[in-house]
Amino acid sequence: KARVLAGTTEVRGPGVAIEMNDSKRVAQPGQDPNVFLIHERDLLDVVNAAFGAGAEALSVNGQRFVARTEVVCAGSVIMINGVRVAPPFRILAVGDPAVLENGLNMRGGVVSNLQFWGIEVKIKQEQDIVVPAYQGSLDFKFAQPVQKEAGS
């Protein structure tokens, strides 16, 4: 159970597969072309919406999200867990498929906001999602477990 909670073991179950890709729209003169591209904030918004809708495990392009996961912009790509990822993004989330899909598709929510700019977001309910294990470092330099005294 601890390995599942820590994300250090592969898990499977029902959930959703989310495909995200940059918009195919062409920026008009004077329009910022960056609004038609997926940025790290957009990816984080979708991931957070999935967790908010009850996702129990999640990965983006094979990178498992755990407590230490970082998502940063690195030029034309996004880094997740120190690994470069680029569109199309495939997000796998284990949880109640209907609840996850409804949570992501709320009116005025993250998916509708992205679709306004032509960002492609497709959500498919599936009965057998496999989310890979976290492959990054689990070494801690500073954090140490607290030893509790007996009876406390």
C-alpha cells in the first residue's frame, strides 16, 4: 500500500485517457501565437483538475506524478520529473471514469478554457488504465523521519 501511495509501483484500474495537442489555428496579425500552444500551466491545470475529480494515480507521457514531481517550461518543451516531454500529451488517470470525465468537462472549467483557444483535448473513459511507476530519485539529503516515543 505504501508503494502505491508513493507512486513507486505500477498501478492499474478504470479511469480516463486524455489526449492534448496544440491548436491548429494560425495566429492572426497582432495576435500572440503562444495562446494556441500548450504551456506547463495548462498541463498542470488539467492534472490538478483530474486529481480534484478523484484521480488516484496519474501520468503524463509516461511520467508518474508523485509528491516530488516538478513541471517546468524548458524552451519549446516541458520537463516533468527531469524528462523532456512535448505535445501530443497523453495523460492517464486511474479513478472513477465518469466522475473524472465530468470533473474535467465542467462548464467554464479547464478543458473548455483550453478548447476556446483551439487546444485539442479528448477524454476517453477506459476500464483498464495502466499508470507506470515513478522512476526518479527518492533520496533525501535533509528530510529525516521523526521517531515517535512509545505511548505518544
